[in-house]
Amino acid sequence: MTLDTFQQAANISAGLAARWFAPMVIIMDEYNIDTPLRQAAFIAQIGTESGGFGILSESFNYSINGLKIFGNRLTPGQRESLGRRPDERTLPLDRQQQIANIVYGGRYGNTQPGDGWLFRGRGLKQVTFRANYAACGKALGLDLLADPDLLLTDINAARSAGWFWQANKCNAFADIGDMVGLTRRINGGANGLADRQARYKIAVDALC
């Protein structure tokens, strides 16, 4: 894979391609993402997770209606009081923190006050929850519990995505082109499936 084919596969700007090409090559080699189908699936899924390789930290800048994505983790009253109103351009940080702490609290190792916000999604894969930060940190040799923002450096952002891919045996889905199953393994459902499939087609056309 060359810089040009990576840019085409990821469907990103020349600047973003130059930024991410070297880290992606390194971690694809490290985590056996070593065939065109595996690389296409990885690039597509990471593209969706990171908003086109541009977002490394999860935002909770949700409108009132947008908060429905969290289902019954928020009551209608909480959505009304915490969500972004029409007269607000950006949701204030304190309300974003409250949302994160409610929807992520008490799950996957998040037991302490503030864990939901502290261990929100980071990196190209958006590693989320205390338990996943602990496992990722152990695998990468990083103390992510003490400093979750270590996943905001480019190489760690990429390596955390590679770690997740390998730990969840994502190559098995990529080898047979099963984007539905792969999306479920990565996201726990079908969130963003259409975008993932569209990105996958572009990546396959570029790499295969």
C-alpha cells in the first residue's frame, strides 16, 4: 500500500493521508492486517469510528433529539435538560460531562464518579470504558488509567485501534467481507453501518 492508495482507500485529504500513512503501515504490520481485504475493512471501520481520521476524542455535543441514540440510558427529562437546544451552537462542557457520566456510568469497569467522561472514546477506534483502557494499556505498555490522553498521540491512537482489531479477532470478519458482523463486533450493533459499507466499497476499489 502506497501513500496514494491509502489516501484513495480512506477517501481523505492529502494532509490527513500524510499524517496517518506511517502509523497505519506500522500497526497494520504489527497486527497482521496484511491483505487487501483486511486493510480495506480496517480503513473503512476506522474511518467511520474517527469521523474520517479527524476525530480522536469522543464528543457529547448532542442535541435533545440526538440523545435518543443512548436509548433508555437517559430519561426524556434528562434529554430535555442536558441536550443542546436550538439557541446553543455548542453544548457546554459541564453538560457533556454529565451526559457521559450517566450513559457510561456503571458499565465495563466504570465504577468511580466521573469515569464516564474520563474514559470516553479516544484514539482512532474510540476505546471506551475503564476496563478497556486497562486492557489496552496493558497490551501497549501504557498507563492509560493514569493518563487516558496518551491515546491522543497519533501512534498510540493507531496502535489502540490495531490492538482492538486483533483482540476482537476482526480479521476473521474481514477475510470474508462480512461488514455487518464486523460492525457488530466493533460497535455492538449496526450504528453507522451504511457509512461503514460505503467506506468499505471505496477502500476495496482502491486496494483490490
